[in-house]
Amino acid sequence: MTGGRFDFDDGGTYCGGWEDGKAHGHGICTGPQGQGEYAGAWSHGFEIVGVYTWPSGNTYQGYWSQGKRHGLGVETKGKWIYRGEWSHGFKGRYGVRQGNNTPARYDGTWSNGLQDGYGVETYADGGTYQGQWMGGMRHGYGVRQSVPYGMATVIRSPLRTSLASLRSVQSNGAVVPDTAAEQPVSTRGGFVLNFHSDSEVLAGRKKKPGLFRRGSLFGSLRQLRKSESKSSISSKRSSAMSRISSSDGNSTISYGDGEATEEFPPMEDNVDATTTESYMGEWKNDKRNGFGISERSNGMKYEGEWLNNKRNGYGCTVFPDGTREEGKYKNNVLVRGIRKQIIPLKNPKTKEKVERAVEGARRASAIARTKVEIATSRLVTFWPSGASQLCDD
């Protein structure tokens, strides 16, 4: 095996071992005008294990296969660090991604660079979601638990403010501009079971004033993800003209726990700072959909059907004072049933549908708790031993 310095026509360089016209052994390869650098071990023109540094300062330290990140690796990108497994250039199987300066993190399984399977996500304010994921979104069964109201992060509209543990910066490390800073406050992270006066305008018409208060649900972590960067160092040439072609683009931007402007309820008044809220049940495309139970520590509770983070279908709401409303909801409003009364429903068909919905919600809640157990049991435990060895390499 020979070695030396090789200068490429495009301005890139390679310094290190060489065999049969390909990078082999240990060496450093830089792109044109110093745009990106890989330093580490090579095998017949391909990276094996080493450190890649992008012009932005983002880095990847770990294993490679056929020119792609594959195996254990650590990616530092902007304010986030990912430690875990990679598969053909994407985050895959198990891994942890966490913020540098906040509790925000995700522990769990991945597929094609996105959360998929089971995982636990912790938000910047300390709230959590535990359960199933699909394609980077909460999907299946899971439990969302808020922190006390006084500690919960304020959500502003229209931008979905980043509460999530993932994707709040672009791939080059640039922070996504918080254009929502001057927008009106909407609500707090994890609090969706809000109740407001019946005098609000809804569906283009005003309702008569009264004691009935409707529940307004808002919620979920909205996470937009693109695929991770596929390209790495192009080492496939059979001659010394191998050069860097890695890209630092094409990774994701994420927004956190919030929805579009029209789905925001107003901020609640007179909520005790120690009040917490949880949701246990079904999720679809990152929103509460199907059957589930939302409950506050002050005694407020809804059991029944949901659609896009709103009470929709049959269900029962219990207020802190012990009164209840039950029947059919549409977009958070009770359209058929008994409002804020102690007497039970008399319509047998409506009563039967409410009972089935409540039963379905309790069943979904139980399933969600089992999914939480699975998610927590699959937290990454393999990493610490591998990390120390990788850092030494």
C-alpha cells in the first residue's frame, strides 16, 4: 500500500493511504475549496469509520458502508444530537435525538430517518408523549402527558412553535425563524381540553348565552420531516480522482405542539398553575382521532370519540363541579344530548351510543397504556458502550 497527497481537478484533495488506485487505509479527503471533510479509515475507495464535517459545522462520527452512513453513529446538527443506528444513509432501528440545551428528546425506533414504531418524546417544557409512531408522526395508540399549567410552554399562532424534540432547525443548523413571536397567544402545550362560554360564534352563527360551556380541543405535535441527506463522500472512482460530493441539505424542519390558526382555542382564564392534563387513546396523523380519554387533575374529563383533536361523535364530559354533559358532539359542540345537567339521558338510542363510545374510549385508553409499556421497554440501552469506543476511534 502506498500513500501521499492527491490533488483533484475540482480543487479537492486527498492525503493518506492508497491501494490499486483507490483510497485505502487512513486518510483525509476534502471537497473543492475545503467544502466538507472526511477523516478516517478507508477500504478500497469507501469510508469505513470516521468523522465527516460539513461546511456549516455539522458533523457525523461513526460507521459507513458503500458511501453511506450505516451502523452506529453520532450526528451533531445545529442544536440537536442524534446517537444511534443508521441504515443506508438514514436514521434506522434504534436511536436517541436530543437538544443540546433543553430536555427535548426522542428515544425509540426509527425507519428511513423518521420516528416509526414505538418511542418516547419529551418536549422542551418536560411534557411527554409515549406510544406508537408512523412516518414521523404519532399514529396508533399513545399517551400525552402535560406538565403543570404554569410550566407549560405557551403556543402561539400561526406558526407551530417548536416544542418537539425533533426538527426545529434546518439541516445546516440554521434556526427556523419564529415568525409567531408577534402573534397572539393561543394556549399551552398539552392542554387541549379547554372550555369556553357558549356565547362564542361558531359555524357562522351565534349561540344564545347560557351556562353550557363547550370543550375545545387543540393539540398535538406537528412534525414535518423530510428525508435525511443521502449522499456522502463519493469514493467510487477507480482512480485518484475520487472527491467529496456530500450534501448537508435535505433534512427536516419541525414544528411543535400546535395546529393551524383556525384550530387554536383562546387561552383559558383562571386555570390553576398546578393543573395537569393527559390524553390516552388513539392517534392518527399526529392528532387525536378515534376513541380516547382526556382528563385534567382538577376533575375535568372527556371520554368518547375524537376527530382531528376535537370532540366529534358520541361521548361524555364531566366538569370539575361534578355536573356532566353527554350526547353527540360535532367540532367540540354538543349537538344532541343533555347539557350541564345531573339527570341522565332519556333517549335510549343516544344513551346507547354514548355508552358504546365511553366503553370504546376506556378500551383505547387501556391499549394506549400497554403501548406505553412497550415504548418504554424499547428505549435505547445499547449506546453508552458503543459511544465510548466510537469516540476513541
